[in-house]
Amino acid sequence: MQPQSCISLSRDKLNQLPEHITVPGYPVEKVTAGIVHVGVGGFHRSHEAMYVDAIMEKTGDLSWGICGVGLREGDRRMQDILAAQDYLYTLIEKHGSGEHKARVIGAMTDFLMASDDPARVIDQMAAKQTKIVSLTITEGGYNFDPTTGNFIANNDDVQFDLANPATPKTVFGFLTAALKQRKAAGQTPFTIMSCDNIQHNGDVLKKMLLSFIRLTDVTFANWVEQNVCFPNSMVDRITPATVDADREKLQEMGLSDGWPVVCEPFHQWIIEDLFSDSRPHWEQVGAQFVPHVAPYEKLKLRMLNAGHSVLGLVGSVAGLDTIHGAMAEPKLRELLSAFMSSEVMPTLDAVDGIDVEEYKGVLLSRFANPYIKDALSRICLESSAKIPVFLLPTIKDNLSANGSVQLSALTLAAWCYYSDKQASEDGKPLQIQDAMADALHQAASGTAEDPLAFLKLESVFGELAQDRVFSQAYLPIIKGLYNGEPVLDIATSLLSEHVASCD
């Protein structure tokens, strides 16, 4: 039940909210959309939209509002809730001390469902005031083969878009139609900016979009290549899924919000300063613009994102539920720390302005925040898209340099067990939510007959199963797991061997 004094979030009630809830200091009704964002989920609302809110608060320039776009039917609930709240929502920062800081974000102006009116979405992107189209569509949304890196042209939705360019389904179809409008009108094209956790995300997005366009119009693809900017960026803020307890906590603070977003206090955004048109001065509110983002994104993807996968996969098999719960298990914390130091850090490039050892310590503290109850099940979502980006490059670099791969091998063995048994060691069901769930299960289920069966799924692992050094590291681990040896005991043995080899 809501407390008697609980206020439902809307523009006309902002001045009625309790003082401990921060509200926009600018007139939200005057915000106009200079950004169209595809994929309005929790992370976008805790990150880019927060930066937009902050820059409008600081400068009073209200031309950088965000019009959200949902490509999937699953986005409709978000649209309905935000529309009922005048596109306002609450950002709740959960500090390790237990303090909760709530701020109403006024950056959004609208939310369009692409399937309802494709032409309206295209027109919004093509509108002269739109300077940036940004994306958080997850790793799988870029439609590339993880083994070859090439665009998957025979995707059913891609084929639909090629046949029906005025009513597309994919982000590539919408971007192409909108850019064609801008070109026809003689207007400067908008910047296309990925905010997803993919190394060289701008370069990947550019390659995929150009591949799509070249299927039908090489001349226009050349124009896009020459005139449209795709800045690479590195984004970071742990943003767990919102649960009912978060809504209830906010109600206790005096505000009813159908879908608040919760996050840690830490946030980071590093962006290549490469834009087709003007951009917000996000550097005034903490973003960092750099000539090349590659060293920063490599650091984050291999340390934070791969670290999450280590905790998620190994922790799930061990029967744990959350990131902070996994960090509270000494064996897992030690495993993660050793993985970062012995397998990731030797593969990193120098990163200007960042002490990698200090960065590691900050990560371990962030993961251990007991108020960010980030579910391991969320971390393990779509692992087939994440592991090739977050972990496999580290493995390949270490194999080339005769480095250590044992802890990475343990992580892949845990993923195999997870995919095969779909349950933890103590029998707790584990649900696989992955576009490749069936293929993963089928490959993993052959492990009893062929211990390398999972690694032979070439669409994910390429030729890793054929690497003798990695196979030698993986085989005793997978055999131990399937013989009933607890995963954390295996981790302890590997760590002991690692310490002994260092001595």
C-alpha cells in the first residue's frame, strides 16, 4: 500500500514532492528532442538520459531532450508507464553506506513504438532538430556473426526491411530511411552513437549499417560512409533490474513511480569527439571526450564486463543469486581478483589517466555494494553475445603470448554446465535466456561423451576447441565438474596452483 502522502509522478506535481527527492531545476515542459534514442531500458535511463538531464540542469539548454523509440513489443510496457508519468521517472542511486538518493529525470519528451507508426519514427529521426540518434540495443541487436564479424544478411527482419523500406522492423532500416530523408532535404546528417557494451561499438555499428545499405544502394552507402559520424564510446554504470522492493522504497520516500531505475553512484562515459553535427557539452557534467576510446573500452569490457561473467556463470553454478552475494563468498572474490590480475591485466594497453590496479580495486568495491542487488541471472542473459566480446579476446591474447588461461577455462566450463544441466550444483533451476539457448544446450549436452563438445560450437567459440593449450586447461576442469567436484573447490585448486607457479 502507498502511504497516505505518496504522490504519483507527473509534471504538475513536481513542486509537491518532498525535499529529499531532487526534481529538475528547469521547466520540463519546454524540453525539445535533439536526440532520438532506440532501446529505452534501465541502463539508458541511468546513464545517457542522466547526463542529458544534468547538462540541461547546468546550462539551461533544453534542446537536447530525448525521444525514445521501442523496436520490440516488449518495450510497450515501458512506453505505457512513462507516458502516464509525462515521461518522467526517478533515478535512485544506492550507496554502499545504505543511503538512497532519488532524483526525478526530466530528459525524455516522448516514447514512440516503431511497430505502431514506422513513418513517425523515421520522421522523428529525420527531423532537422535531431542531432544524434543513439542506441542501446544489446550486443545481439547489431546482427553480426560473432565468429566472422560480418553482417547477417539472411536475417528474416533484414530481408523484410529490404522489401519494405517504408515500414522497417530493424534499426538499420529506420536509420537508412531517416538518413535518406536528411540527404534529400540537403540537411546535415545526424550522428549515430552506440552506447552498448561492444568494443569499438561505433565502428561495429558503422560496418553493420553500411553492410545493410550496400545490399540495395551502394551509392547511398558511400554517402553515409563519407558524411555520417559513428563515435566509439565506453559506458559504465551498474544498473540492476528494478524490482517491486525498489518501488516500495520510493513510495516510503513519498513518491509513486511505475518504473524507477536503480543504480550505483559510479558512472563513466568516454566518447570519441567525432560528431556529424553539434553535440551537448557533456564534458561539463563528467563525460570525457578523447581522440581514441579503444584503450578505455578494452579496459572496461575485459575487467568489468568479463568480471561480471565470471561471477555470473561460476556463481550461478555454485548456487548463488546476486553479484554482491558472490563477492561475499571468499573463494569467488579471490577467483575474480586473480582473474583480473593474472589473465586480464597482462593483455591491456596503457590507459591515459587510469591506474589499472586502482581501477581493479574500485571494481571489486563496486561489485560488493550490498544495496545493488544485481541478479546473476541478469548477468548471464544472452551470454552467447557477451562472451565472444568480453572474454574470448582475452583468451586469444593470452594463448598468443603464452599467458594463463585457467580461470577463463573455468568460466567456460561453468557456462557449459549451466547450459547443459540448467541447474546449479545443488539442483536449483537456472533459466537460460539466450537467443542461442537451444544450440548452447545441445552442444553442452554432449559433454559426457565428448568433454570438448561445448567448445566445438564454432558459431560462438570459433576454433578454440582445436587449441591444444586451451584444451589442456579446460579438460580437467570440465571433467571435475561433471564428476561432481564443486565448482568453488575447483576454483580453490586452480588458485593454489596459480600461487605456487608464481612462487
